[in-house]
Amino acid sequence: MKKIALLVIIGLMFGCKKNNQPDVLPTDLNVKVTFDLANSGYTFPISNITVRIKSLTSGRFLSIATNDKGLGKFNNLPAGRYDVDVSYTVSAADYTSITGIITTKPVTFNAAEKNKLVNKDNSAELTLNLKAGVIGTWLVKQVYYAGSDRTLGALYRDQFIEIYNNTNEIMYADSLYITEIWGRQSSTNTTYNLQANGQYDWSKSLNMISTNGDPNTDFIYAKTLCMIPGNGKTHPVNPGESIVLAQTALNHKSPFVGTDGVTISVRSPELTVDLSKADFEAYYGSFLTKPLDSDIDNPLVPNVEILSYTGTDMILDNTGRTGIAIFKVDGTQIVKNWPMYNEPSKTTPSSTARKYYQIPSKYIIDAMEIQPNVASARLPKKLGADLDAGFAFVPKGAYTSQSVIRKTEKVENGRVILKDSNNSTEDFDFLDIALPRAFK
């Protein structure tokens, strides 16, 4: 009787229907957790690590803890698709003791398998390989990509990216690179070479050189790339403060005159944002033949240096098929000379086909992935678990004024410390109305 009752409870919890059909019979999911430590010579305990799954049908969660072999089992799961996540934090003292590498901050390991199909024909053991990510000094704090209402708001011209100093000391934003990450944009397009996970297989790109690492795991690819100018000490950012990069650094709540002489205004100012006090803006008008009429250069706000761009302005994909990364390099690197590659199409691309900067992951300070709000519209992840084991999204989708924003972890002496576990599913929340320099 107890077993029957348990099956009924799990079936109700996960919204299982028609469980008399073979393809929706309850199925066990076996998981194995390991650490990606290469030939490091040290190991971490693999027992009592929490594995969590989320049903993409019902949105409900279940969790288990691994045994001393790193194994765990979810019993009698309703067939369907699930997100599977593991996040394991090692204290600074334990990490230093085990590895001999001195650190003053906890180190978080992540692994994830998104959109995992679980049914009677797909019940093989799932291995989750934990990877340590860099805990950022600079963090992507807020991304306003959705834009505001198309008739009542500002469309997409009010988008912005906010970067945060999560340390306890002054840092300088000079030569900080900000990129929008590129990857597969359609689940139905079959003209590209793909990896087993469904994402682009960049190793098949024309003239790809792979001697410096795996093109798919050791690099990301930039849709857009810009750099904050300065001489190294030009743009100080205090602990617990932000810099805001605006598409157009104007007050979008108020009317302004476009480059064509026509006044641009919104019907509902409360749906959009004031970006007149942004720290930087991405101005494309100086190098485009026909820039957007709304792309006004605010003389009071410095422009970022544009290395690579698409379209007519810094327009973020407002459906959520995107991601943001920030990085810095040392004096040995000239980023504008880094290689660029075409998408890995099955046919030879034309000589004029767009190319994307290849960015080594080792230089990335922080990265976060964004996905569409509707689960069925999501695409294979562009970022590995070492950079971002999850993804963020705004629940209402495009043109809703919502932004994704990093959660507050704690406050020390008045300074807000933001959450950073390298898993955007856990680290990010959302604002109903985007607001620069807000906290959640």
C-alpha cells in the first residue's frame, strides 16, 4: 500500500497524465557525480552532494543526495523532460587544504544537464561532471534585454547591461571587454554542423585552428564585442557599485528628437527607464551609413570602443537567445587581432559571411546565459558548467519591461555582496520594471 501511495503522490506532484501508456510509464533516473580535475592529483569527497531536478512539465523540484560512490537515483519519475543541476561549494579552508592552492573565498563546482529526456527508452545513467568556475570580481549584475512595449513603451532602444564591482576594493573598468555571446538561434535550422548536445560544432568552422584548445569547450564566440576605454585609472568603480552600459544613454521616459528631426516619445513613461546617467553608451552612428534615428550620441556619456557589431545598434536579442560575458587580458594580448570564424555551416560560407571573434574562456571574469521564457523555445546551452551551469530569463518574455538581475547574497558593513555560484538559474531573479543600480 505504501508503494502505491508513493507512486500516486509523485504522479500528482509532477502532473503525470495517462500513465497507462508505455511512453509515460514512471522511470528511474540514475545519476553519477564526478569532479573534473584532469590530472591534478587531488580529489574531493563525492558523497552527500545534492542533485536537483526540475520537471519542465509541472515546474516541480525533487532532490537526492549521492552516496559514497557519487551515485544517486530518482525513482519512479513520470516520463518527460527535466533540468538536472548540481552545485557544490568547497570552503576556502578545505580547498586550500586539499589542493595546496591558497584561496580566501569558497570555490563552487557546477554541473548541469538541461532539457534531459527521461522515459522508458532513455534511462541510462546520467554523469554530471562538476567543474569549478571563476568566482568573479566583476559580475554581470543586470541585463535588460526584453525591451518595453512596442506601442506604449520604448521598444528595444532602452536596453542596457549593468556590471558590478563585487569586491571590497576599488577596481578600474578601463579595458574591460563586454560581449554578447553567439550560438545556435533556431532549433529547426539544419544547415549547420552540430555537437551531440545540439549546439554549434565550432570545430567544423571554415579554417578553424584547434591547436590552442577545443573550439567548443575552451572558447566562446562573440556576436558583439566592445571595450571600455581608458588609461588604466580613468574609470574607478567603488566596492558595491556598478557601471551601466546603455544602448542609447538618454532619458527614454521623456521625448527627444531623433537624428531625422522627428520627435520620439513614449505613451507610458512608467514602462521604460532613464538612461541619461549611464556610465557608457554603445554609439554606432559614427561608423554606420544609416544608423537608427533613435541612436543619439549623448556628449556627456563616454562611448565604448566597438570591435565587432551586428545590425544598427547594440540591440540585444529580446526573446532571450543570448548571454553576456566580461573579460580582461594582459599586455601580451591584442584582442582586435584575435581570430574570427564563420558559423559552422555544412556548406562553404561566402567570402562576405559574418565572422565571430573567438574568445578564450581562460580570460573570462564572468559569464551568464539567457534563454527564452518558454521552455519549448529554449536552445542548447552556449556556455559550459565552468562558466554558467544554468540560465536566466524574464518570465513574461519580450517587450515586457522586465530585466534579469543578480540576487543579493548578503550585506557587509553596508556593502551589498551579490550571489555568484556560476549558475544563473540560482544566482538571478528578475525585476518587473528594469531599473539601473537596483538590487533584488
